[in-house]
Amino acid sequence: MLPLCLAREITLPPVSGFPQDAHQNPMDLDFQSSINISEGSAFRGLTTFANLPYVNCLSSNEHIEKYDIVFLGAPFDTSVTARPGARYGPAGIRQGSRRILPELGWSIYTGKNSFKSWAKIVDCGDAPLTVLDNTVALKQLDQAHTLASGRTAQNSSYKTPRIITLGGDHTTTLPALRSVHKRWGKVSVIHFDSHLDTWDPEVLGGGISHYAGINHGTFLHIAHEEGLVRNSSIHAGIRAPIRYPKEDLTNDARCGFHVIKARDLDKIGVDGIIEKLKERVAGTKVYITVDIDVLDPAFAPATGTSEVGGWTTRELLSILDGLEGLHVVGADVVEVAPVYDNPGETTVLAAAEIAHSLLSLMVAEPVEK
């Protein structure tokens, strides 16, 4: 005797768009006409961040489509002190974002859709950077940021488009800060990382050359020396060893930074971290930079300088959500090196969601005109 569940005859409801007659030819014209390929899938066409429209904002054409917020790739990794590979970070982050569709971007936590806001959001592709000369590449990235942020914003209430950079090693934050300074003036930096990145080029670079002194561990020192950042900046998630405890931390404070260590989260929790960050940068324009190695290698193995004992992806996303209300004028996600990721793409998925969270902060509150 057949089991009851197999013995009963089950009639399924018709599926819209498919032939109900088993003998109907799928190639019949009537059947073909019911298929719509003008609306699509997340896995088609050019790979842009979150399937956003592509605009060539680096073109010399002054009459290109206007925008308010742009994702810009910085495929650069020749200033690293450990593993290279972050030049493929922009492509990896975009790959990790393919599941995100603007029309399906409603957050179950905030009840908002960052893509359906006042802002026109686009992907400008990658800045064309040479891999043979760091000095030239960084000047190229300076120019790319200047072009992308120098357009007239689509929303007539605002003047300056803002950029979320997809890195690239952390040196790429320096051109971004230069660009932000031109448009907005000095900013407070919220720096999510496991490393300080305020080392003097004489220490991390050895004084060998100016070329060697500009790297992913000195860019915040250089940004301070260039007068780009305020003395109300802050690190979050720091846990990596330092070379000269007294000198390194003294110089870090001189560069305007306060330190939140990774294990502070165990003591004061997510809300405590959020409170300290907001208190530090209150009343200022803010740039947020996220080195993916702020996450523990269990959650983000695909990075150049991994440090154990980091935060979980959920903890970081909760902290970022808690920063709503800050005046965020620029941001980035850096140090993603996809070659070290696992088959589940853990790192690029995390990086894409972090970039999505940064976008949410930018559109959450009206910015100054």
C-alpha cells in the first residue's frame, strides 16, 4: 500500500506565464510573448554595486547624468606591508553586492530603503590607476575624486556629490580625504581598523624614500600633516601590536585621534561604542573609513593584514546603524583582497553590506546645503 501522502491526488495551482498544457510547445509565439526580459535579475549585465545604474563620472563631458552619491572603485594595492591583492577589492565588493537590489532594499531593522531616498545613487566604476608607480597612481586617484565630486548634484537642494570609495588598500583613503577637504573643509575621521595607521613615515617606511613613506599605515599621519582632519577623530576596533608603545600612541594623539580598542566592546557593549563615537565627533562633518580587518578573520579572512580578536560582522553593522544622525560627507570600505576569501565569499559579502550601511548613513539625515 502506498503511503497516504503519495496515494492522494494533488492538484497544483497554475503557474503564471507557463503552459498548462503538457503538450504545449514553449517556443510557441503566444508563450514567448508572455515572457518579459526587460525587467531582470540581479545576475545580469555589468556588475555594479547593488545593481545601481552606471555613470561615467570621470568623463570630460560636462553633460553626463547627474547624481548625488557615487560608488567609486580604487583598484590599488602597491602600498601594503603584508599581503597584496586589494586591487581586486572593488570588483569583489561589487560581486558581494549582487544580491542587493534597490527595489528590494528595505531594512528590517530601520524600516527604510536607502536607495529610495532624496539621493540619486550611481556607480562610476573604477578609477584608472597605474600599478607601476605609486606616486602617479595616487595622483590619478586625486584627479578621479576631484572629477567625481566636482559635478553638480542631481538634487537641486544640495551642491556637492559625495563618494563612497571601494578599495583598494587603505592608502586610497588619503586622496578621498583630500577631495573631501576641498569640498567640505576639515573632517572628523571615524576609523574602523585593527591598526592605528598614524605611523610616522620615518617609522613605517624607514625614511628610505618619499615613495616608501606613503603607505597604508601612514596615510592618517600624512592627512594630519596636510591639515585635512580635525583633532576630534577616533579609531575603533584597534588591537594590533605596536612597535614603540609610548612614541606611537603619543604621535597618534598628536594626529587628533582617540582609541577604542576591540575588547572595549566586551566591557561597554555596542551601545557604549556608539556613544563614544558620537560624542567624539559631535557637531562636525564626518568621514567614515572601514578597513575590513576590523572584523575578526573568522568573518573576513580576505584581507592583507589579518589580526585575530576582532569584531563580528553583526556587531560592526549594529555600530554603523547606531551612527545615524551624523553628518557623513564621505566614506570607504578598504583592504578587501578577494583572493584570500573562502568559497562562501564571506568577506566580500560583509564588505558589500558595510558599504550599504555607509550609504544608509549618508541618506538618513538631510545634509547642509
